Amino acid sequence: MKKSLAPYSSLALAAALLFAAAGAAFSLDVYPSVAGDYSVDFPSTPKEEVQTTPAYRIVSHAINVDNVIYIVAHGDFQVPPPPEIELDANIDNYVKELHANVLSRGTLAFARGDQPLLAKQFTYEGDRLSGKGIVVVDGKSSYRAAATALKPYSREAAVNTFLGSFALVPPK
């Protein structure tokens, strides 16, 4: 059975719900993965969760600020996951853990430097939340960035700012 990032997102999501942080200033944070570094602008310092097995290592960073849960995660696998299967499994499992439904998903032009990668963007909604996300596969690494607004709040600008800041750092 193939492992995806999604089973470990609920831990990070639960942790983020426990921590409320003040301040709206975004700062660039850079994180390492097997395939290379990636960056995202969190509004405050996120909590890190790490799960390691012989087959994979999953690292997630999450925080709840102003009724938005921000999460970025990556999985480093011993064997490269099949990109199309990993992208859809990542989306489906993540949204299922949120007790939400996928509203849309589509291909996304995404790259690490000049290397194009398979990626998808998606939106989701549940009784108590709505959000957007991006999933990307690069060799042995799989990535997800998502931002979830808690209802009844509408935080579209904050969600879009966070997702717009997510990038895979070009190789040095």
C-alpha cells in the first residue's frame, strides 16, 4: 500500500488548532527535503511534526493564525512515488481527514527552477471550513501546501497570499 502525506496531516492540523499566534507579518521560511529546499511565507513560526519509518520521512509545519490554519508538508520516500497517483491520493486523503469535500482540482504549472514538475491545485469545503491547496511531486519528494479558513470567517486574501508564496527552491 502506498504511503501519502495525508495520514500525518491530521496530527499537524490538530497541533495547529491548539496554537493561536498573534501578528500578521509574513516571513519567508525555507525547509529542506531530499529533492531540494522549498519555501513558504508563514504568518508566524509554525509547529513542526516529524514521522519517520524505514520507507519514508514526513515533515509538516502548521499554525493557526486569525482563523486560518496554514500547513506545508513534505514526504521523502525511499522509492519515488508515481506522480499522478501521489497527487490525487494526497488531495483525497487530506480532504477526507478534514471531513470536507473536494470542490475542484486541476493541473498547475509548477517548477523547480527551469524543471517543470507535475502539480495540482485544489479547493475543498466542509461544514466548518473551506480552503485551497497545492500538491507537487519531485522525484522522491512529495509536497503539499494548504490554507484552511474556519467558518464563518472568509480569509481568501490570507489563503491566497500563503499559497502564492509556496515555491520549490532551484538547485544551487
